[in-house]
Amino acid sequence: MSVPRGDPWAPQSESDSSDDDPWAVRDGERGRSRSRSPRRSLASPPRAEASGSMVVQQPIRTACGPQPLRRPTFESGTEWWAPTVWDAYVGERAKRPQPGPTEFRHESFCSGSIMENFGARAMKLQGWRTISAADIKQHARLFCVRNFTGTVEHMFTDFRAQIYDDGERVCDVCTAEAKQCTFRFQRPHLAVGGLPCQPFTRMRYQRGVGSDERGAEQHSKYATVFGLFAEYLTERTPRTVIIEEVVDFDRRERGAPAELGTPLERLMGMLASHGYFSQALHLDSKTWIDVARPRLFIIAIDQACGGAEAVRWVSEQVQSAVRYREVNPPLLVWSVLPTDTNHTRRREAVGEQATDRAASGPLAKWKAKSALMRDKYEIPTGSQPWSGGGAALRGVPENQRCRDVLDVAWACRLAKSSRFATRQELAQNFWADASQRVSRAPWGTGLRCLTQNSLVYSFERDTILSGFDHMRLQGAPISCSPVAPPPGSVNDVKDVNLRSLAGEAFSCPVVTCVAYAMWLNPAGVWWTPQP
């Protein structure tokens, strides 16, 4: 195997448009149709090219064997998925003649909790810098600034402020340091974002909400996906992109003409018009842990940085890592959650902080739905097989609706079980989401997808999970700092903030698998395999 000497992704200049960077887009090319270097085959060695009076010297390649690869020691309490991801990629890491780049510029938009930064930290990705991030929610920005001090260099208050400098944009990092924001354009090596999913969710598709009945394009956040994101690609020109969306993003909108295609097809067309080759991967956190979270991950790579060949290589590595993990069953939820006194108290406090949004009174809708479910399973009206059977109900809010969900869930469990099963056996790995309507039957073995408002109850441990538990299930380390709301903030319930973050977060092992493959990507960047 031959490898290049030097680091073609090393920092060149503040604008990252140095003559020494063969993959750079010149300043005059941003914002319009860009002329690029000709595509190179993975097997073609880089050569010197003339560009007018300028000579672009491609990295010199020389024969070199791989250096010995030492598996890092993963500390107790770190990300529970990290050793498996490392082992899944160890073959590709062994091919690397050097540990990694001296600088890897990462940018996060619609950032949430920036889960890929936890992944980069766990995998010890050399040179990883988050040059900027943006999120409209204050508690999300506070969480990121607190957990990624020194890694996130600029944190903006919204996506548009991240793209354009109108002279009034606010950077939380620079504000905290009492200095003027000096953010300047640097072309990212990797951009990661969770674009808004609300216009494309299954619930909106099935029943519509207000103006959404006329189509997803009527939703207020539709313009972020197909408008602002296109502006971001034009202005920021990242080399590689990772986007997460709900699986219904690949569903044709209700009443839309067939030629319009699905939102996914339109997004991939938009990426192609900006010079990217893209592919969508269906990935689920249930590969790693017994919590369902099916998602679409769209990976896109600039044609000048490998394009189709690079995307295929990354896709193969991700799917190989998934197959490596699927040899064993997913981890059980309680195998990764802390059980010490502090976290037990945190769970018990959830009920005091949670609010019940359901209507009360004799004509409440949930009571009618509950009556139908009880009739279906022949459960006597008013019976409390779980809440009235000695359960402690730690952390369960003091309201009738939530407890009714648990009682109906347990009655259904009893109705479908063997008469010889004990209460302890039936409760094992049995869960219910007390925040959902009883008509949706939000219970079963194994956790369903976490949402921003989930109140997940474990029958096995007789407790509600806290917001910190939700973050832990998404892959955050035990050492992650819970959000601390500013004094006088209206939204000052820490657990609510954490559950909101977890409901919107990427599954950390999934996004790390994809980002790690991008970091290892050999297409004209690190090394070129020989035929």
C-alpha cells in the first residue's frame, strides 16, 4: 500500500483557500456554480497540476507499512458503545500510516446536543475542532457550551446567524468570554446537522395539524430544509455532510403528484446541484441498545473529494460496522443506566417536575379512550391492577391519566401472558410511556423511540426514567454535565430540558459510526489503496 507524505487536510490559511490545498474551493467560486478539479479514481496517484501561473503540488506518496495500532483503554462510565465501535473499525484504522489529521474542521447546524462530539472524544479523533455550531434553543446551547468547552469555538443562536454575519449575531462562547466574536469563514471538512423533521413525521402525515393538511411545504420549518440548508451549502461549501431525518422523509407527501418525488429525492437532487454525491442509509439505535430509533442518515461528499466512490466506501464501512455489532443482541436498557443514590433521587423528582397536559374533568378525552381499551381487554372500569397493587410508582406524576396508562398496560400484559408467569417475570424489560395517549398502546418489551416529552416507566424497576437516563440511552457519557438554566429562566426544569434534548438527539453510536467512516475516508484525502 502506498500512502501520501504530509497531510492534505492540514490548515492552510484562515480562509482555507490556499494554493497548497488541492481540494479547496477558491473564494471567487463560493456562491455560484463552482469549477472544480477533475475527479480522480481511488486508484490514481495524485499528480502536480498547472492552474494558470499557479502549480498545485499534490501530496507525494511513498511506500510505508502501517504502524502498530494500540487499542485505547476505555474508562469505566464512558460511552457504553465506544469499545464496540473501535473494534468494528480496527481493520481500517490499522491501514492508516498516521494517527489522523492535524486539523479536522467540523461544523454542526441545528445542533441540539452535538452527539458527534461525544463520539469524536470517545474515539480520540485527532485534530477534531468544532469551528461553529448553532441552535435556537437556549438550553441546548448551554448544554453544548458546558460539555464541549475548548472544542466548540463559536455557538450561534440560530442557523441563519451561523451562515450570515449581519453585524448583530450573537455567539454564546464569545459572550461568555466577554469578547467580540471574531468568527471567519473556514471551509468545514465535515458538516453534521439534524434538519427539522416536523413537516415529515408520520403523525402529521396521518392526521395533519392545521395548515399542515395542505402539505408539508405549509409547515413553518419546511423552508429550513429546502431553503436555508441550500444557502448553507452555497456559502459554507463543506467537503462532506451528514444529515439525519425521520424515515418518513422517504415517503411521498399526501396528495402530491408522483413526479414531485419524496422529500428525500428532492434533497438529494439539491445536494447534486451543489456538487455533492449522496446516499441515504437506514440505521437504527436498536442495533446497539434495546431502544428503537429508526432514522435516515444522508451522507454526501463533494465530487472533488471523491464523490460517488468515496460515498460508496463510507457506506460499506458503516454497514460493515453494523453487521459486526449485529452478531450480538442489543444491550438491555438497565445494563447502561447508573443505579447509584444520586440518580435514583433524580428519577424520583421527575413526578414533582412533570406537568400533565391532558384535560381533566368527567368529559376528558383520555377517559373515553381508556374506556374503549378496557372494554377491548375486558378490564373492569376503575380497576388498578398495577398502581393499586403495591407499586411504589417512583417518579410517576400525581395524576390519574398517567397512572391509568400504567394500569391498562399491565392489564394487557397479564391478558397476553402465560398463567404460570410470575409478576417479576412479566415485569422484566416491560416499559410504558405515561406521556402518550392510552389509545396508542405505548407499552411493550423494549423501549420505543424517545420523544421530547416521554415519561418512560420501567415495570421491572418500578420507576420513571429521568432526562439524564434518556441522554445516557442516546449514548452520552455518565460524566456529561446536565444543563444549568440561567437565573430567572422560565424554562427552569432541568429534567424537562434534558428529555427535550434526548428526544431530538442523534443516537451517539449511530452518528459516530458514520462520522468515524468520514474521518477515515481515503478518497483523495488520506491514502489511496493500490490495485
